[in-house]
Amino acid sequence: MKILLVDDSMTIRRALRNALNRVILDRDVEYIEADNGQEALETVQTNDDIDLVMLDINMPIMRGDQFLDKLRSEPALNKVKVIVVTTEAEKNSVKNIIKKGVNGYVIKPFQIENIRKSILPILQRM
């Protein structure tokens, strides 16, 4: 399984990796990291075997919602699962991001149980 961690904070990417390692025990996981949506888009476009993107919304260069728009507009990339992990908790913002086709939504600061609840349905379908 290949997971792309997209957040402008190295600390958050490390925390996500640690949380995922505690949740995904029975699979080999390869992690790739990106600092912003533009880097993430380039990574997904050049790696056709990414299974899951853990995505922040508030980032420089290209925001996570902009990344989602571009990802979902490319038919070849539509299969990629996306879980948003963000501080965006305002009801309308959450609704708008979910409408873009995400597979899960976790509010920071996150608990491992929230990560588990978001990722288990995806793992079960893989």
C-alpha cells in the first residue's frame, strides 16, 4: 500500500505516519510526503500506484481543496482515495470539501481512533 502524506508541517506528517503505523498493522506501507498541493499533484501524476492521500487543506502554493479539484478532474486519478486531515471545522467548509469527493474527514488535532475510523472502510475495500 502506498500512502501520500500532504501537509506543510513536517511534524504533522510524522504524527500521521506514526498514527497510521499503529492502525495499519497487517500491510506493508510505503509513505511518500509532499509539502503542498502542487507537489502532491505532481507526485500523484507520476506515481500511478498511490492508494491513499492524507490531505491538509491550508497549505501554501496550492491549497488542499485546489488539489482535490485537479485530482477529481483527471479521470485517471479518480480512483485515488483521499482522507482530509485539517483544522477546517466550520460546517460550510466541511460540506464544500466533502462535496469534492473525499473518502474521510478528520479534524486536527486528531486522535488515533479518528484516523482508524476513517481508514478502516478504505482498507476493507482494498
